[in-house]
Amino acid sequence: MLPEPDPGFEQELEQGFDPGASRLLAGLNEHQVRAVTHPASHLRVLAGAGTGKTRVLTHRIAHRSAALTLSTERTLAVTFTRKAAGELRDRLQRLLPGSFVHAGTFHAIAYAQLRQRWEERGVRAPDLLDRKLGFLARIVPRRAGDSTLVLDVLAEIEWASARALEPADYAAAAARAHRRPPLDPERIAGIWQDFTDRKRQRRLVDFDDLLRLAARDLAADPEYAAARHWRFRHLFVDEFQDVNPLQFQLLRRWLGNGSDLCVVGDPNQAIYAWNGADAGYLDRFDEHFPGAESVTLADNYRSTPQVLAAANAVLAQGARPVVQLVAHRPPGPLPTIRDHDDERAEAAAIARALRDGHRPGVPWSQQAVIVRTNAQTAAITEACGAAGVPHRVRGAGNLLEFPEVRDALDAVRRSPSLDVALADLAADVRRRTRRPLGDDPDAVGEPAVPPGGADEPATVDDTPIAIDDRAANVAEVVRLGHEYRALDPTGDTGGFLAWLTSTLRNEDTAGGDAVEIVTFHAAKGLEWSVVHVAGLEEGLVPIHHAKDDPAAVDEERRLLYVALTRAREVLHCHWARRRTFGTRASRRNPSPWLDPIAATLGSGGRELDRGQSAARAATARSAGRRRRGATATNGLEAPERELFEHLRTWRREQARAADVPAFVIFNDAVLEEVARRRPGNRGDLLDVPGIGPVKVERFGDDLLRIVASHR
């Protein structure tokens, strides 16, 4: 239970603070009130997207302050960004004028603790190493043709640091986690130890060191820890699903016997396991803190029922969601799903939609484009610039700012010619390219090469090419280089670099009102009225390297859920039938999670979209079928057209029986390919782009029967 009224709060009363608490509950729903007023000393608040978690967090602090069970001066609120900490302080100032709550990130709070400790002990504070990459580059050996080895080694060190490991622990931990480090694990452990020793010799600490040293000091000095526990008795932690083992270790050190703790998090938005976050601390909160209580917030006030229906449909494909959102906004338009010829057509269509969707008096910033990888931003940025749409790539999304891209451009500058530079970069990309999706991921062999040669755009067995994330960014530079070559055949290296900068950077950094282009991860915590989600293809969503790990696939599913729930009113989903990586073009299949979205739009559309009549919806679907039918039989011979029409009739019956749009069963392009190839068995069906194991299992026998009847 919460502590008795805190004597330290008498000073606030003397300053004229109104202790009345009822006003702090006005406007809260039943579940929010319960979270704000719950008497548990250790409380977990499971707060879904758009359920008002920040409001609950600040109102709980303010309400407890008014009830004299908390002193704001002895309260510590931990967030994951400086922006979130600032917003929390601002809200508390409005609720409790004149009060002060210590709020900051784990790193900021740890650094302040250490500096105070060093000052008290007369120790000269070490310098902060805020750019580890350059420092580590002097330790990691150079490897010919590999511009990203240092990044890969740093990623391994940070992976291990987040888990509170030491260099001697790395090799065994990496083996248990099935890591695939860029060097022998023992060698990486040695590099890490060398990195640690050199920092110590030069009196440098990095951000992970701040957490480790702060926890170490508290564990080593009980008297110092007791004083710290008295200083901060009330702890609140936001986004608790993102806490990693090192942060949790420090949090436990911050808690004393008389401390109380309130955490807020959403297990459905746990998307940082790759970076060390462990949502298990949130899921098993009562195991870590016996006697803890829990409150769930599921009432969503951000998105329309239509947007939430699409997001919930994706989430429902995995384990049962802990928080199932309930919409509280008026109905809006149904989300749309659009396919495009390739990524440039996709980008151009999105740019046109952004331009056409802009209304006088409505800021451009009410619209956003969300992508899975940073490499996708370049084509969309270029298309927005051509369409006159003001835009910017938010945060770390700017392709030109990534270390591997800067290294690639430095290599271009040093190269004797642009053609040589592009060929070298393409070779580096090929070296890092894994086998096509569907092959044995553990097989060791040469990377897949297009049949026409290394530099000829071609498909690889008609499957998406699985490509390393950093290599994908370099591949985008190669693609842009060939695009520049097509525009200016006589252009040189200087011309390409100038063109690239003007194409991507000048527009990206447009000030003022602009459309946001942002990655799935960077979009977390943000929202827009209109959202376009691009690149919803197998290999991107879910990302290729997650396909053999069920836990990673679940995280990818939650990541898409996060992207979809950024939309308040309008949601558009896009995918491309072909996509180019560097010099290679591959055929693409839609993300498997577009099926549940489409099924929701079909089976629940009339019920959800109360603002649109069933007649209008039916008319629109009918018109779409007529448009697709007008072009679907292009290039088919008479017998193939007859088979195609038979397949369409069968599809129509299946769709009617399932009460879903016909394209949810198969789109026209797939049926056209079946008519053209005339598959004779299930293996042949799996070779048809757009037909996967699930659909073969569900519809394979019918398709083979229809094809056999036309032989």
C-alpha cells in the first residue's frame, strides 16, 4: 500500500497548494481513474496505443501529491526520450503550479547521479565519449571491401552491454542467442576488452558505462544507496516494455525498502528486442515485485474504428493480445490497400496522394509516410520533391546521415570514376546479400547472383532478395547512381554527389510545415491524421531476417501494429510488385499481414464504416473489378483467357462465401499467372508469385482441379 502522508510535503502546503484531489479526476474514464487512484505501492499500468498513458502517469503523480502520499521533490520519473521528459514536466506544471518533479532518461539521471558523486568525493569527472564509432574504428582491423565491419562490431558490443555482460561473457552469450557476429566471437570479445581498456586509460565513459557505473556505486556503498533511496522515494517509469537488463539492474538499485514504483507500458508495442529491450519485465512485473497490482487501459481515443480494426486484425494473427483496443472516435473512411508496379511507381502514387490530399488551412504535417527501412525513404523523398510536396525525413531517417552511406560516398569521392565506384559498391552489397528467401538460412555458399550477370537488373528465382539492412542503404546509393547515369550519361562523380545532395537532403530538411517521412521504429509515439504505410511486402514486413525466428516475427507483427495505429483518421497501405536493391530487381509478394487487413475491410466494412452506405461500397468494389478485368487478360491466348475467366468465377464464389473482397482470395495478376503457367501440382503452385504455403493448403486442390479441366 502507499505510504502515509509525507511530512516533507508540509512545505508545499505552506506555499498555498490546494490539496483537493477531486479536480484531478475530472475527464478521466473509469479505468484511468482506477490507475490514478490505485493504492498499490507497486503498480503496473498496461496502456494500449492512444489510451492516454501520459495523462494517467501525470495525473497519478498529481493526485498522490494532493493526497499527501507523495512529495514531488522526492519523485523521480524515468522516460526514454528528453522530449517525453519535457512533456511530462510541462503537464505536471499545469496540474501542480510551482511544483517540481525530477524527470529524465535513464542515461541523463545516471549521469547526474555520477557527477554529484564524483564532486562529493573530489574525483575529476571523466569525459563523455558520445561518438563511439570513430574511437572503435582505431581498434577494429580494416577488411578489404568492407565498409561496415566497425558498425557490425559496435552493434555486437552494444547488444552485450545492454544485457549487462562483460567482455569475458560475450562469446558464450552470443552462442546461446544464436548471434552471427562479423568476426569470431572470441575476437570480438578481445576487441571489446581493448575498447574498454583504452577508454579507462583516457578517462572516457560512454552512455552504457553511465548506467553500469551508477548501479555499481549503489551496490558497493550501502550508506550512499540509503541516502539516494531517501532522496528519491517515489519512482515512475514510462514505456516499461522498452527497458533492457542493464536499465532494469539500475532501476532495482534506485529502489529502497520504502520506495514505491509505478510503471506504464504496452506489451503490444514491444519493438526493441533487437536492441536489448526485454518486455518480460513488464509481462512478469508481479514476479519481480511480489504483491504488485495491475490496471489495463484499452479505450483508444486516437484512431477511428476502421483504423483500429485493421491494426487489431494484424495483432490477432499472433498470440492473444494483452491489450485489445476499443475505439471511441466517430467512424471514418475504410483503410485502402494499393499495389504498384515498382518502388518508384509506389513513391509517385504516394506523392500524388499527399499533394491531392492537402487542403487549404490544413497543415502538410497532418500527413505522414511510414516505411520499414531507411533505404525506402530515398525514393519517396525524390518523388515528393518532384511533386512539389514539402517533406522531411524525421530524426535518423535521413539516408545521407547513416555511417555506412557516408562511408560509401567517401568511397565514391576517392574512386577514379563514378562507374568504378558504383561497381565497387555493388560488389560490396552482393557480398553482404544473403540467399533468396526460402533457402536454408544456415547454408553456406555464394550469394545469389542474377542470371544476366552481377550488374544486370533481374529477378533471383522470382523471390525477394534478402539483404542486410546496412547493405540495403548502400544498395540504395547504387540505385540512385544508376538513375543519375540515366539522366546524365556524361555526368561525373562530382555531378552525382551534387545531384544526390540536392535530391535527398535539400528537400528532406525543409523547415516549417512539411509531410513527415519516418521509419516504423521512429514513428512510435507519434500520430497523424493521414498515414501512408509503404513497402508492405514479404521480406520487408516482416523483415527477411526474422522469418525463421517466431519471436522476431512476433516483434515484426507488433511493429506493423505500431505503424498502423499512428493514423488517426485515414490509413493507406501500399506494396510494390517489384523492388530494386542496388542493381538487382526482384519480384515481390504482398506482406502476409495484408490478408487479415483486407479480410477486415471486406467482412467488417459495412458494419464499421457507418458513414458510408453499403450500396456505395458495393459500387466501388464492382467498379474496381471492372477496371481490373479490363487489363487482366492482356497477353493471354484464347485458351488461357478461358481458363482465367473460369478461375475468376471460382474466386467470386469463394469471396462471396467468405464475405470478403475477391482480391483477398487472389488478385487478377496471380490468376493470370496460373492461367499462363498451368501448374500441375502443389510444387508448381508454390512457384507462382503471390501463392504461398497457406494459400496452397487452402485453395490448392481447387486450383489444380480447374487447371486440369482445361488441359
